[in-house]
Amino acid sequence: MNKILTTAALTASLLLATSCAEEQNVSYLTATAERQDITTSITATGTIEPVTKVEVGTQVSGIIDKIYVDYNSVVKKGQVIAELDKTNLRSELASAESNLQNAQSSLNYESSNYQRYKALFDKGLVSANDYESARLSFQQAQQQVNVQRQNVQKARTNLSYATITSPIDGVVLSKEVEEGQTVASAMTTPTLFNIAQDLTDMRVIADIDEADIGGVAEGQRVSFTVDAYPDDVFNGSVTQVRQEATTESNVVTYEVVISAPNDDLKLKPGLTANVTIYTTEKPNVLAVPTKALKFAPSEVMLAEDESIEDCKGETKVWKQEGKVFKAYPVQVGVSNGTLTEITAGLNAGDRIITEFNLAATEEEPAAQQQNNPFMPSRRNRNEQRNSEKK
């Protein structure tokens, strides 16, 4: 857990150079440099889905004869989950087998005829034209047999397609058809079932805005919630940052894949996830409030007060050392906007100034509230100059 920066409000009664020798109270807030965890994150929404999901279809047209599974059915690879009516497919196979037999008979005849003509041609008893004609008929019969064999194989394959089996071990997510329904595979393969391989291994597909995608990388820690379980926080990590952009209503987003272990099966496909991706995580680093790095006296104050020691042109923080306010150069690391890492220039426990407030007395004019609160020795310097002249 992050430590809470301790702030202290210190009040100093500083004597300012005014005609009435009035006093003003300067309240300034300080903070202690402490070791803390610095994190930066981005938020997005995404959709939960199985890592592996298969759409099961059919490559042949027909009527759904039998369905053996339903929603949420657990299936094994190769298990029969549906069957199409096979009457026409069996008829097509029988016709193809008959055509093959006829082609084989023709081949047998043409083979014998070719052998006869070849023997006669070798003895010079038939013309070359008759011999070539017999040889051509034999070759055509061979080709026809090959064609019919392919037709038989195709008919058998189509018949096997009428038996729909599960391609993976998994769970049936959806059933798109009912018994008696006709499916047609003229142009595209119709989807019959959606099967998820393992519902304990889920993922989130999150849409990340183009302004945030630069900070996302594989391996970063992710937490997310779903509306179904508002009190539960689920954890995962970035597994893929996809390069393809999606533009919708002039908003450009990129898909980021996040692992989502689901051992208790609470996460269901299609749930919306509210995602937090931790783009930076620096544990136990020396840090100060970011506003301390922005604090500085004005240029007028620096010019008028010799008790303020500055180091211009550097990143710095301010400390009070007795009556002197001194700037210390520091080197900074990561920042989350509220806290900034200090890599050099400070030690744990150092107290630095973060802001100040100037409170004038009731008799003091409002214009005098702009006087430099860091000028505790102005009157002393004026008196010293006067004494030196004397």
C-alpha cells in the first residue's frame, strides 16, 4: 500500500520592509520525501470471450435429421453432434459407383481390343490408322475410369459430411439450427454450432484509444470488473497489442488482448469488462508531490531577496534552512501526475516546500499582500546600509 505523504503547515512571522514596520504571517506547506509505489494506468472497456472458439458448419446442403447436443453440452473431439438426411447423398454415391463399374467394363473391352490391334499391327496385318484408333480408345477408357473414381470419392466425402462431429473438446455455446431445418451451402458454410474449447481460459478484447495505446505493452498487469459481479476484481495481463486500427465516428481505437483466468467459471462469454491497464509500476521509490517541483518564488522575489538561493535552469525543490530558502537540483523519474520519483538530489525524510499562503494583518493595505514572503532580512539590510553611510 502506498504511504501517505505527511504535510505540515508551518507559520513564520516575517518582518517585511514596510513604512509602518508591520508584520505579515506566511504559512507554507511542506511534504516529506518518502519511499512509495508509483503507478500509472489507463482505463477502457472490452468484451470477454473464450480463447478458442470454433464455428461448426456443414459443407453439404440438406435437412437436419438429428441433433444430439444442446446449449452447454460438454462434447469431445470427434463426437457426433448432428446428422443431415442422407437419402439423396446415398443415392448420389450409388450412382457414382454404378458409373465407375460401367467405365471399368469399357476399359476392360478397350484394353483387350488394343492388345489385339497391337499384335496385328506388329505383324503388318492392320494399318497404322486402325492401330492408333484402338490405342486412343484404350487411353480414353482409362481416363474415364479415373474420373468416375473421383466422383465416387466425392460422393463418399459428401456423405461423410452429413455426419457433423465436434472438432474440439469443449462446451456448446450456441445452437443455430433445429431438427427438420434445411441448410444450404451454396456460397458460404452455414454455422450450426459454436463450441468453446475451455471456459476456464478466457480473454478480454479491449478497445484502447489512440491517445493511450503508446503506453500499452505485452506483460503489463491488468485488473477488471464486470457488472455481473460488481464486488469482484479479476486480474490478468496484456498478451497481445494488435496493430490494426478501428475507426468509428472519427474515434480511432486498437484492440488489446488480455488474459482472463476463469477457474471459478464466473466470467461468461459476451460480458462487458471495465479494464484498468497499469502502464507503469515502480514500487518503493523515493517520491515527492509533483506540485513541489512546480513551486518557486517569483522572479521579483528572487531579485529583491538575497536570502533566497536559487539554481536556475534546473529541476529543483525548495527547502528552508534556518532563515534561508534554498533550491536544490534534483533528477526525476516516472510520474503519475500526483507523485514524482526522485532519482537523485534528495534523501528519504527530507522536508520540502510545496506551497505557501501570505496572510496580511487587518491594518495592512491589500496591495502589500504581494510583498515577498521570503524576505525576513530586508529591514536589517536597509538599516545596515544606513549605518554604513553614517
